[in-house]
Amino acid sequence: MRMTRQFTLLTVLAAAIATPAFGITSWSTPGSVCGGNAFQTCASVSVSWTGSVVTVVATNDGTFGEDWFEVGLANMPAGLTGSVTYSGSDGSLYGTSLTGIPNGTMFPATVYGTDATSPRPDNGLHNLGTGTWVFTFSSFPNIDAAMAVAGWAIHAGDGPANTVLGGTCSTKLYVNAQGAQNVGPYDPACGGSVVPEPASMVLLATGLVGLTGAGLIRRRRNG
């Protein structure tokens, strides 16, 4: 009887060890995260996957009126094929063909993305808009391992009517499960991160007053 129980227990343990653990099938940014290479833009991103389908829900949390005119999944395995569909809250439009985003040093290769339809960037996802991109790949072996290290690539820019940025700027932001992965330095000409905080302005004003006072004292002594 004891031998039978021991055999049953060993069988159960062996089955438990042989059963594969369930992989992570989603990740989200810790709230809104900000970064870029030219001016600061912000995003909230949630990525989930099953089979060979990857769904990205993202919100453009930028504050300069920028639109996302190219977006995609970066740091992905090479050689995948498929298509993408889009639905959004603000009338923005994207193509269904998988395209590669020119990444330079901003995005890890490989990128599978989609462009806003013409005219862009005006048709890209606008500030405070939320979009859903569904990537359907023909096949995607080892998707859990690949998606755990993949990220969301954003190329944001301002349209001709943008009076804040003047129709001249674009920036690239790469986001993964840990948050924004490229953060500045920002170009002052693009309107980002060069406005001093109120506390800094107070300190600056205090310093200038102190310098002015010191100058007056010196003048009186010299006189």
C-alpha cells in the first residue's frame, strides 16, 4: 500500500515538472512615459499577443500637437510576414501593409510598422488619441520569447498647421516593458525640455538679484 502511494506521488511530481510553465503574454508601460531624440513626446502602451497575432493599444500623450506618422514593433525577429489593421479614436488612418521604419540609432532592428496614410503626419494618431494596431503574422515561432524583448517604435512629427512646432520637427521614441528607452537630449528648436521649471526661475532670479546687490556695494566702496 505504501509503495503504491509513493509511486502515485512520484508520478504526480514528474507530471508537474514536465508541464511547461505558461509564458508572459502581455506587457504595459508603467503609465505614460516620455522620451525622444529631437523633442519630448509621451506615450502609454499596452502590448498583448496570442498565436501569431500581436495587439498594441497606445495613447499619444504628447503635448506639442505632434502626430504619430510611423509606428511599429521593434527588436523583432527578422523574416516575418503579415499585415496590420488599425482602429482609432480620432479619425487617424494607417495602411495595412507591414513597412520598416527608418531607425538610425533610435530603434533596435528589426521593425515591422505601418505608415499614416497621405497626407502625413496629419493623418497620424493625434495628441490624446488612442489607437489599436493588430499585427497578424503568417507564422511566429517562439512568440513569447520574442515579444518579451520587443518594443513599440514611434516616429512623431508636426503637420503644416502646427503653430507650436512650426512644421519642421520630428522625433523618435522607443518604448518597451521598462518604459521609454531613448530620452533626449532634445533640440531647443523643436520646443522640448528647454523651458526652466518655476523653481529654477526663482533660483535664477534670486541669483541675479544677489549679483546686482553685490555690484552696487562694490560701486559704493569704489566711490
